[in-house]
Amino acid sequence: MYGAPAGSGGLGLQAATALTALAGRGVTVHAFGPGRLSDWPLQVGEPPLVWHRSPKSLTYRALRYSWWRWYQGHYQLLRDRSLGRWAKRVIERLSPECCYVFTQVGLETLKWARKNEIPTVLDNPTGHIRHYGEVFARETREWSGSKHLGHPTNAMIERVEEEYYLADRIRVSSEWAKRSLISYGVQAKKIQVVPQPLNLSRFRPGPTRVCGTGPLQVCYVGSLNLAKGFQYLTRAIKRLAPDAVDLEIVGATGTRIARQVFQKERQGINVTAVPGDPLVAYQRAEIFVLPSLHDGFGFVVGEAMACGLPVIVTESCGASGWVRNGTTGWIVPPGRDDALAGALIEALHRRAQLNAMGQLARADVEKLGNLECLGQLREWVYSNQFGPEELNVETNGSVNVI
């Protein structure tokens, strides 16, 4: 059970990979959520995955051009709660043997499963939801002087914390995310780190890069929200000599406050910002930067490394666990434009070495982000939910997994 279209964005990619892993063992998997991208190639065996598409919720147009745009956090809560209630009504009729749900949409199903002694796995794509909320509240206050009205609301934080409590097992994608959950009181024995796989055939280096002599070509991919830390990247670039860096952003701003901050902070630097496919941007850049303040993993970091780029990430990015500091990139403290500037300056000094660093990054993610991650998730879910006598998928493919 998931809340973002499978294959779309970071959350959608996590839903897609989880579905692919669970459906690859020969059991019947029922998928509850907002569908999938039409061109997303889900490869599963038999029996097939059964899709249950959620009812349509408030449209993007209504969200952007109505009073809802001021209360996007409340809108997200209502949408996720509505999806959760709908799914639970259908799920209890199916009576599955196991439930795999994502945070924010899984509470109603987790309550039903606990009551009926059905084993559950909760997929938590971020760190602890309370830390996520604290980051947004702090950054909104510091950069706009206003109160954070977006996601997550206090009600959403309470909802997800109840999901943490009810779940039998919690899957995270990085050691950073695990530490985040533990630091806010989630039981360590519940939590398992299972890495995310990458599309290594799609994300790969382009034509041979030649060491540039003009501005350093820097790439950032992802939504421009305050928790991603883009505001510290723009400030870091301003610390450098004029025209030292060209910044290419592939993404869009998600909130009115983020748009206002970005429009202000982009002044005085060479930056282009458009939504779209990031592959071309990865392949023409010299270095990738993701200055996140809270990120459970960060697919874009792995994608950039797969495209042969050294990366600059923060300690609050789960994918920092894939980076060898000073060898395949740099790891800096979060929320520190001076530290980001220092890493960019070092990259400029080592510009002739960036291509070789990127080649090492590609080699690393070929080991860390290959399809074996799907097998790890599959084995962990099924081995933790059923004993050998209760589930033998080699001879019985009739088990239902939600």
C-alpha cells in the first residue's frame, strides 16, 4: 500500500521497487494506491500483481488555485487519510496473510492487522517524521519569518508515529534513517536497513567528459523545498568568485514560500531551473550537489554517481553512506553554506581529478545499488513474516500480500 504513483519521483520509485521485489517471489500481491506511470516497466512473475487504484482526490489545479494552496499540509493529511480508509475497507475483505504499507497511508490497515494478528512491514522513506517536521518549521521561520503550514502537520506527525508503534517491522533505506528513528524512540529491533536499487542501465555516463576551463558545471536535481537545503547551496555559490560556478537545477518549487525564497536567493548567480528529465543534466555536469537537511535516502545522489559524477552531500542525507569522502565526493554538515562553499572550492582545485572520481563513484554504485537489493528486501519481508512451515513459496503461490 503506497501513496505516490509507482515510478514517479523518489517516493514513487520506492513504491515501484518494493512492488517489484514483493511480486518477484511467486505470491499474489495486491497493490493499493494511486496507480503507476504508464511507461513504468514492472517486471514480475506469475501470479500477476493485482492493482487497486485509489479514488481520485483533489486535483493539482484545485490545490494550486483554491484556498487549499495555503494549507498544503492539511490537504496532504486529508488525502492520505482518505486513501488509508478506502484501502482498509477493501483489504479487510481480502484478508491477506501479510501487509506491507508505506508511512502516512498505512495507519488504518496497521490497526486492522494488529487486531487480527496479521504480520506487517512499514516502509519509512524518510528519517523520523518528527525531525522532518522540525526541519521544515525551523527553515520556514528562519527564511520567511512565517509559520510552517505545509507537510507535515502536527496531526500527520502523530499519525506516522502511531504507524511506527503498530508496525511489526520497519524498513528504511539507509543507516542515517535508522539512526534518526532510534534517536526519537523507535525500537531498534524493529528496524531493518535495506538499500534501494538503481536503474543502472538508464543512468550511466554520457560521452567522455573533458575537464572544463570556464565555470564549474554543478547540477542539483529534486524539488526545491526548504528541507532539501537549496538555499544553502545558493548562498555557498555566492561565497565563491563571480562566475566560478554555473548551477543547473532540474526540479520545481513545491510551495509558495519555497518559490519566494528561491527567487530571492538565485539573484547574483548563474543558474537555470527547469523541470524535466535529469539524465541530460547529469551527463553534462562536472559535479552533483544535494545539500539536504533531512533525506532518508536520496535517489538522485545514486543516479548522479551512476552517471559518473562525484557528489557533494550532507551528513543528513541517507545516500551519504554511499559516498567515500574525498574519493568519490564530499560529505559536509547540513545547513552550512560555508562548508558547501569549501567543498566547491576543493572541487575547483581538483577539477582535473573530477572525472576519475566520478568513475570510482560509478563503480561503487554498481556494487551498492544493483538488483540484489530487490532480493534482499524480498527475503527479509517473507522470512520475517512467516515461518518455513507457514510459507513455502516454492510449492504454494496462493499467499496474498498487501
